[in-house]
Amino acid sequence: MSDYGETIVDRGRAVVRDHGVWLTALLSVVVFLGLAVYADVGDVTSALATVDWRTFGAVIGLTTVGYGFRFAKWHYYLRHLEMDVPLDASAIAFFSGLMMVVTPGKAGEIWKAWFLRDKRGVPASKTTSVVGAERITDLIALGTMAALGLLIYSRSSIPIVVVLGAIVAGIGLLQWRRASLAILGRLELLPVVGDYAAELEQFYESAYRLFQFRPLVVSTLFSLAAWGLEGVALWLVLDGFGVEAGVVIGLFVFGLGSVVGAVSMLPGGIAAAEASMVGVLLTFGYPEAVAAAATIVIRVGTLWYAAALGTAVFLTYKATR
């Protein structure tokens, strides 16, 4: 195994350990059990027993295609910043990074920047801006899905407006070079922070390019396609329980729950996302058992499938070094 390989593997182990992925998994189990108890364990178990494996297979299929769109966005960003990263290295970095989706705010996906730094010598300050841009465009897409449902079903859109407004303000500041460079200049005078002045400037320059109009639109469309497929997956799950549901409901519930989970900054959005999804489904009149069971199925088929896929890619990479 090369020195690069050793560095990546060691850091991967450290990240998994330090971010408490297994603790997050345990927390998720506790949340699922809590949902089952809330909606009556027997009723939820009975509902889960009726899940058609073809439906769950469709969920996995749609989620996988969604990851394809998200990878396309990741690689598009790398190409936009003129990084010389081969497709295979880019794919390994992206898909192994999925094992970090269960970290707070998906911050663990900074793994991708470490990977490309160790494997390809790409400055981490450039790729961390890509990871940040991924998260922002994901929130824009999810917020759009949630806003669509809020508008159609005449529910308060204030929380989504606040989130999207904050994002727009942040992007506006990034594009206001004079103000941004002035802020960076002041940060460089601070103790400790000033030692990373060059990295901060490189991070800003990359972020500035990523949030210009064309890449912002392209990447947001990729995000809408990716997360929209997961919203469709939730609709299929609800339909599989034999209850009346529309595609918009799936998009709305999944989008709103994901935004709440992201804003909560809890690992993987655990508890916050599930509670919001169940709560919204209940407001639509779905039985408690169906709301809880559908939420459990979609979270396993999206969040935990991503973590499992990322871990499998990482272990495969490790085994071949």
C-alpha cells in the first residue's frame, strides 16, 4: 500500500471513530423505536410487514440514480475549478464520502477534500469550497421542494423563506468581492486565523467562482433531480401502504423533513428529520402507523443506504491498495 493509501485509510478510520458514526446509528435505532412506540409498536410492525420488497427496491434504485446526479454535480464543480482529477479518483472520493452523511450537517464529507489532497495533491482549500457549495445547493433544492408543497397546500412558508433568504444573502455576500475581501483582510489580522490567510483566500476565490450564475443554476438543477427522486421514492412508499398520496406530497414531506434535519445540525438530521416527516404526514390525515412506518422505510432507504454504500466503497478501495 502506498503512503497516500496509508494516510487516507488512517484518516478514514479516525473520522469514522471521532464522528461517532456507530453512536449515530444507535441513536437512529432509538428514534425508530420511539416512532414505533408513539404510533403503537404492533401497528407499525404490521405496516412494515406489508412493505413490498419491490417497492423498497424502487426506493434504492431511485436513490442510487440520485447519487449519480449528485456525483455529476461534484465532478462538474471540480471541472469548473479546473482541477485535474480523473473520473475514477473523483468517483472514489465522492462515493466513499457518502459514509459521512451521518455526521452533523454532513460536515464529515470534508473527507472528499482530504482524499483528493492525499491521492492527487489537490489543495484542500479548493475542494472544501466544493463540499460547501454542494451543501448549499442541496438546501436550495430541498427548500424549493418544501416551498412547493407549502404553496400548494396553503401552509405557512415562513421557515422556508427564512432559510432560502439566508442562503441568498450569503451568496450575495460571496459575490460582493469588495466586501468579502475586506472581511478576509480583517480576519488575516486575527491571531491563529491569520496563519491560514492564503488558504482562506484560495477558499474564497473557489467559492466565488462556484456561486456565479451559471454554475449555481447547473448545480441546483442537479440537486433538484437528485433530491426530487428521493421525494418520489417517499411517494412510492406511501402508495405501497395503500393510502392515497400524490407525488407533490412525497416531495413536500421529504424536502421539509430534510431541511429541518439539516438546519438542526444533528448527526444525519436524526430525530429532527423523522419528527418533522411524521408530523407533516399526520397533518395530511395519514394514520400514525403509516406515517411512522413510511418515515422509517424512507430514512433507511436514503440516509442509511448512503452510509452503507459509502462504507462499502471505502472498504473496497482499502482492500485494493
